[in-house]
Amino acid sequence: MAPLRVLVYQRQKDLVISASQVKKIVTHLLTRTKKSCHEVVFSFVGKREISGLHATYFNDPTPTDCVTFPCDAPGEGGYTFLGEAYICPAVAIEYSQARNSDPYREATLYIVHTLLHLLGYDDIMKEDRKRMRQAERRWMTFLDQESLCLKSPKTFTK
């Protein structure tokens, strides 16, 4: 398996996200899939930036949870750049507040969701959406079992 670079960029202040936690999640999930790639980028952005991306690429100016840009399929040979994922923690906070749940768990689900998109999963058609939701549940169960879901810095220990 190729050495993996997980680049994490913070361009928001709504939720403190640990880059090391993100890297662990992504590395564990890609290792579990046995998919080989060299690099993937995760950017955590505010509502203005995610709305701009959503408007530009999907003709919808409303805020969304995440936007992904797949690049190379894993294992294509040569240097493989899996793609870029943009995640909006502010949306995770709003969603979790409405459902009395944990915004860190919701943000973890967004990491899983975007990684699945980068690996070729789609959620446009009903059958594709069902397949993706099943994979999300499997991956979240694995992350729960391994205690790898994102955590608040107040509870995070290295």
C-alpha cells in the first residue's frame, strides 16, 4: 500500500477539529478498504465558503454539509491523488442541535460520507443512496468500535 498523505485545512472557527483525529480516521478507513492512494485533502470550511462551492458546482447557493471533488481512482498506478473534500462543521452543529446529538459525531459522518464519494460511491439514485448509507453505517460502527470518531478537544487525549 502506498504511503498516504492526508492534508487537513482549517478555514472555519465553528467547531474545533483535530487534524490528527481526521488523519487517523481517513488512514484507518482507507487501510480497511485496501484501496491504495498517495494523497487526499480535507478542508473544514465555514458556511459562506461551502455555499459558494455549492452554488458554483451544483447551482444551489444554500449551505450544505459537504462537497467532494474526486480525482484519481485508487490504485490507478503512478501518483494517486484521491481528491478533495470540503466539510462544513457549522452545518454539523445545526443538524446536531436540531436532533439533540453530538456535532463531532455528525462531522465524523461527513468525513465518512466524503471519503465514500472520493472512492466512487454516489447517492443520486435510490439504489446508490441505499448502498452508500449501508457503507456509512458499517464505517461508523467500525469507528465507534475503535474509538476513532472525532471528539471535542476537552475529551481528546493523544
